[in-house]
Amino acid sequence: VTVQENSAAHRLFKWLLFAYPAEFRCEYGVEMGRVFADRYNDERGARRFWLWIRTIVDVLGTAIQERYRIMLRDLKHSWRRLAAHPAIAATAILSLALGIGANTTVFSVVYAAVLKPLGYPDVDRRVIVYTTDLNSPNRGNRSLAAPLDFMDWRAQSKTLEEFHLFTHRGSRTAIGGPFPERITDQLVTGGLLDSLGVRPVIGRLPRPDDVSERPAVIGEAYWRRTFSGRQDVLGKKLVVDGRVNTIVGVVPAGFELFDEPSGIDLWLPIELQNPEWHSRQVPWLMATAKLRSGVTLEQAQAEMTQIASQLASAYPETNRHRGALVVPLLEARNGWVERLLYPLFGAVMFVLLIACTNVANLLLARAAARRRELSVRAALGAARTRLVRELLADGIVLAVPGIVAGVVLAYAGLALYRVTVPSMIRGMSNVDLNTPALVFTAIAGLLAGIVAAVLPAVEGSRADLNDTLKEGSRGSGGRVRQRVKSVLVAVQIALALVLLTGAGLMINTIARLQAQSLGFDPNNVLVAQLHITGNRYMTDAPPRGIDMRYVEPPTGQLIEHVLRQVRAIPGVESAAIGATIPTGPSSSPGVRITVAGRASSQEDQRRSVYNVVSSGYFETLRVRLKRGRYLEDKDVAAAPWTAVVNEKFAREFFPGEDALGQTITVVAGPDERPRQIVGVIADVIQYMPRVPVQPEIFTSYLQQTREIPGNFQGVRFRPKLIVRSPVLHTIKAEMLSDIVGRFDRDVVVFGVNTLKHFAAERGSLDWFYASSLGFFSAIALVLSAVGIYGVMNYSVTDRFQEIGIRVSLGASRGRVVWLIAAYGLKVAIAGLVIGIAAAVATTRLIERMLFGVKPWDPLTFSVVALFLLAVAMIACLFPALRATRNDPVRALRAE
Amino acid sequence: MAVKPIDFLPLSTPAFHILVALSDQERHGYAIMQDVAARTNGAVKLNAGTLYTTIKRLVDDDLIVEVDAPADADSSDERRRYYKLTRLGREVARAELARLQAIVRGAAATLLAKT
């Protein structure tokens, strides 16, 4: 039996040949079929089976080799071709490098912020439980958990396990090392670190049932910094804010607790068994738990909602409007950073797309220049796939150096990021180029190269010899190609417009924030924060089940002493104390206010910010007085208690009435007294300009309750000193430390800085966002301008003869310029129209970053569009002028 | 730039066998395969893929060239593609042979001396 050329075996073999590249298959396929048929005929029975096996292995192996050789050859040829035109290659590589560099930079940040795995066991079952305000129209209004609520959740929940509490990062004064030190800390319930899989470097972790005296674990960095990494740190006493703790273990560096950065120095236990924690008032702790295995999020949410409603009926005073919200940990973590970063990520993607269109245009021009060669080869029988492959290789050859240069740019970009990232994005300053970012870069870069090469490859390989020869060098052809390029440029302009609009809206936002009146004068003011460590000034309350503490009087004497001495420093104009400094450090609680003569059910009490200040506070900040008087030295404990309020307070609490002279009571300690409003001041920006002003009440530090609720502690123990002086630089932090230290060595002065600095820091996120968007837009603009210029320039070359003929027939210079410019204008306007539509659809993504300007702000849109149009026109101008210098004789001779 | 035979060494096993098979006469693919099998007592049986990717490389390197079928070929063989060794191909095959011989001599000197 001989195998015929169309027998099943032969057909199967021919099918196998598709593993080879087309050109090899065409050249040797028939011969290979014959050889295989001959061999097949030589064999019988089972030996045929083994022949098949050997053949398949052989074909696949050699096919891979063959493809690899062809790829190498194509890349080598591409490289040679591109190296022959270094200017074009360099432009393309630089374009890609900018796009890739921007992407790698932003990806690294996104990875660190959002994508990096947390490395906790069972991380996808972990949740955060928030308290919600059912009264609030905004359902996203989450607050944290109150300790007693938490304990009820833990006791009643059957869907959740491993309940734990922790706090966000705080700072405290620790004495235990060689000198008192400000350190960062987190409070955690015993067993949380264990449950998150932390393995201590030395020592142990606090256990849920720990009975040793206040077990504390310290961070590895703090251990090495302050205790030189000594083993005998275990068992050492650490006095934190006047309380004695025992160090039991060291937590490895790099561990981070939920969205908190590493760099925590100390973890202290939350002692829920201690009555001082037994409060339902203020929800201020992060509650975390784990879904029991097999429980869905919905089941847990349903159960928690039910528990919350039981608590609401059991404790209506505090819980009437409280719900509970179960959010997966991975979602809760850095949610706002995510919302902030994704638009930036989108922006850099646009930059890369613009770079791709640039490269595509350059490659199109290259393919056009090779048109004759390609069409001749196609006519001589070169497979179209081979031509496409060759042209695609161009993209890859450009992408590889583009990726390398892009990574270098990303290094620079991240260095820039690290110095500009606002401290508000906590823990995000330490972003490095990491392996995932490099992998992302390689993939994105190669994709970009291929995407850029696809269109030119398809275009170039379509070359038909007839057309090419017909076109000759008259240059009248290539209309299709020109249209493709026009579309690319229009797309580029559209992308650039979207980016520029985003940047424009942010610049607008900043301008509006700057124009916002602060209500005070931040110039020439120094801010120093005092930390009055606890035990000398405070005694624990008797166990009455409420979080109150007695406060001993010396705080007043301390402040009196400090103010007297500071005001005596030469050059000091005025000095004062305040719990909260506008746009600066703040420790003012929100309080409920009752107004004398009105019903005072809880519903009627409204909230206000409660600030404690000394005389001279308003004068130092230069806050305008609207009615009555400022707080003065005569407002002492024994005098009638007084308050100054801001205009917002006056409007809210006394609409249509005169606030001055009214009597109000702050819901605070039992010995709080009614206060008469003696002054109304102008509204002052409290936190940052984009946050609306809240009602605020100012009281003298001398007229305070002795017995204070827990949330008043900041007011009492974290006073801020403000100093106004025309010669601010002469006032040093050490001078202030000396003055304070002379009164009490345990009081720490820290965080000394100018008020301008604090104000700038508050606005730094806006600046960061605006400058990032602005920076990427600038790159996009340059790339687009290069793209427009390149295409226009090429179009002039393409129409060289046409223009020459027109000039020889008497066309004026102006006419020639218009000829080119009109084409550019048409493309630009098309791009602007697409871009405006795209921008309207996308700018709302950054809506939450905007202030005082709508995402579709017509002014911004018009300015950006006109600006882009101007840039496009300038990019057109040079090629147009070149066209007018066209010598008709030379142009025709070139035929 | 003259191409030196030594630049091609060492040859891959299939390449060497193909050159040897073509050293006495022009052959087509299947004949090469049979000749190699016969020469090696069936130890080396070139499969179609290895055979033709190697032939392609040898053609690209000018070690062999494709020729018309010889006049005495029978009708079924006439359509086949025949290959012939070039002068460079012969030099390369000889150089490879010399290289292998040197290896064999060296190996023999050490291996056989011990016994």
C-alpha cells in the first residue's frame, strides 16, 4: 500500500506543517510531505505509530527553532533599518520611554497603596465593622466603634469571630530609653497581632488574657534606634504618658496594621476589662473581625444590622441612630487613596497611548518610505504574514530600548514622587520600583510597541505593486495613508485634551482654594505643640463606669508661666495658647450645646467644635472681631464664665437673633457652668479651605471643668503655643523648650513649625494632584505637538510636487501656507471635538478633588481647547513655511 | 570577507551526516535520509522536520545548493528537489571530519593506554 498524496496520513502531516512559519512551509512543505510519505510506506503496523510520535516531536521541536531564528533575523533587520534613521528611532524611543516611565511610576505607587498583598492569614475573610449614622443622608458616613458597642457585637455575633480593636496611629512621649522621646503608637487588643500572623523578632506578643503589667511590644526600628537592638530590652519598663508598661516583645519591621504604615514604634494593649474603657459615647476605635468559615458577607451584615437595632432599643440615648456596617478589609483599606490614584493611572495610560500614536505615525512614515520595496517583494511572492511580521518587529525593536529608558525615567519619577508626596497620604512616601512594577512595565511596554506597529504593519503589507508603480513618485497617492495618519493625530489631540482638561480643572481648584479667605493671617506665626504628660496633672477617676478624669490645677500655672516668658522674648509681638490652631494641629472635640431658655432634649442639642484658648489667641492670629469682645485675662475661673463664637455658630444657633449676650451650656463634665457669649468673630478656616467652616466655640483655658470626659483630654493636655513676631527666624525651638523645661521637665515641646508651613501642608494634596496631572499633561502636550509636527511635515514632503506645481502656476506664499494649515486645522478641530466629548465623560472621575468648579466647567474646557489649538497651529506652521520655500523647478525635477 | 570553513564548526550531527551523504552524489531528501540510515546501520534516522530545517540552514550558508534532477532519475523522482555539495560545503565537511578525528585520537590515546 502506498500513501497517496491526499491520503489521511498525508493530510494529517500537512496539517502538522502549520507549526512552521509560512515561508518555510511554502519552501519545503511539499518535499517534507514526500519524505514523510516515503518513510511511512517503509513502515508497517505499530512501527507506523512510533513514526508518528517521532515525527510530531521532531516537527514541533524544529518548528520552534525555526520560528525563533526567524524572529531573531527580523529583529536584527528591524534594528538595522531603524539605526539607519537615528532621529526617527530616537524620537520614537523617547516617546515610548516617557509613556512607559510615567506608567511605571504610577503603577509602583498604585501597587504599594492598593495591590500589594497584605500577607495576613485568611485576609479575604477579614472585615472592618463600622458604626453608621442612620440619620445621616449620606449612607457612606462611616464612623468607628465605641468600646461597649464592640463588646456587645463580640458577645452576640455568631457569624463573625476573632473580634479585635485597634486605633489609628497616635503619638506619645515615652521614657525608658536614654532620653524622653516622641514615638508613634497604636493601641490594639491582645491577640490581634497574633491573629494577623506576626512572628516577634524576640520575646512574645501580648495575649488576650495577659495579666502582666501592661505588656507592650515595640517596633524593630524603634528597638534598634533607641535600644541598640539589645536582647535585654525584654522586661524593661517603658513609661508612656505617665503610665508604666513592660516591654515583652519586638515586632519585625515591615509589618503594617491595615492601612497604617510600618514605622509604628509601640503597640500598647487596649484593656477592655478596665472600666475606664467602658463607654458607649464616642465611636473612636477600629473594629476588625473575621467571617466564620462558610459565612457570607451578606449573612454577617444581616446579623450585625440586627444586633445594632437591638442595641438601639437597649441604649436609645447613645445608639438610637447607630447601625453597623461590615466592609471587607481589602475594600476598607486605602479606599480613598485608590479613588485618588486610579484617575492618575488613567492619565498615564493616556500618555502612553499618545506615545503609541506617535510611534505608529513614525512607523507609518517608515512603511511608506519602504512602500516600493515592500510591494516589489509582495509581487515576487513574499508572504503577507512575513511582511506584517517584519513591520511588527519594528515595534518591538523600539519598545525594548523604550522600556529600558522608561525604567530609568521611573526611577527619577519615583525619586520626585518621594519628595513631593504629601504627608497626608500616610505611609505612601516609601515607594520603590518593585518586581511587579517591572513585570507590568515589560508587558505594557511590549504591548505598546506592538499596538504602535499594528496599523503601520497592516498598512505597509497591503502594498500593491500596481498602485505603487502607478503612483510613481508623483505623490498624489497615499490618500488612505494620510487619512489614517490624520485619524491618529486627531486621537492624539483628543487624548491630550482630556489630560489637559483634568489639569486645568485642578489648577482652577487650586486658584479657588487660594482665593478662599482664611479669616486669619498665617504669616509670621510660629506654632509649637506641647505635650503635658499625664500623671502629675491627672488622677484616675474613681471607677464610676464613665470615662472621666480629675485634672489637677497646675496646667493653668504652666500655661501662665509659658506665656509670660514667651511674651518677654525680644521681637515677640504676641503669644497665646490654643487647643486647635486653624489649618494647623488640632485637638478639639465636637461638643453638644444647649441654649438657655430652650427645650434641651437630645434632638435639640446641636454640635459645635470646642476650642480652648488663652487671651491673645485672636490677636495673634489676627482674626477679625464682629461683635462684642475677644477673650481676655479677666476671664478667670472665679469670674462669670464666657465664650466667644464664630459667625457660623451665631447663624446656626441663633438664626435671626443676636448671639451676643445669649447664654449657652456645653455638655461636658458635671461642673461645667453656663457661659455668656461675649464676642462673635469672623469665620476662620478650621481644617483646610475645602472643608466648610463648622460652628465653633472658644472658651478660656481658665474656665474649664475640673472633671473632664475622655475626649476633652486633647484640649487639656495638647495645648499649642502660637507666637507672632516680625522676626520669626530669631525664635528657635530650643528657646521654647527651655522655657517649658524650666517649669516642668516632663512637658515636651515638639512639632515646632511656622503656621504657613502647616497651612501649606493642608493644601499639599491638592498641589500634589494638580502638579501630577499637570506634569503628565505637559508630557502629553509635548508628545502631541511632536506628533502633529511629524505628520504635517510628512504631509508637506508627500505633497512636495503638488505644491511645486501650484507655486509654478502662480500660487502665493499665503495660499501655500493656508493649504497646509487648513489641513492641520481640520485634523485639530476633529481631535478637539472628540476630546471634549471624552473629557465630559471622564472629568467627573476627579470630581471629589475639585473645589468650586464643576467637572464640565465651560471656561476650563474653552481655554484648554484654544490652547491646544494654538499648539497644533504652531506645530503646523513650520512645515507650512517649509512648503513655501519649495522650489518648483527642483520639485518637478525630482519626478 | 572570505568565509573560512572553521567558522562553521562544530557542525550539528544531522548537518554533518547530510554533508557526508551528499559527498559522493546529488541526492533528494528521502535519498539523503536513506543514505544516512544505511551509513549508520539505522542508528541515525533523520525525521522530515530535522532534515529540512537543517537543509535550509545549509542552503542559507551556501554549504549545499539545490540542483536539477539528474538525467538518470526515474519519473517519480524527477519532481523531487535534489541537493549538491558546494566546494565550501566539502571543505567544511572535511574540517569537521578532521576535528572529529582529533577527538577520537585523543580519546583513544587515553582510554586504550590504561589497558
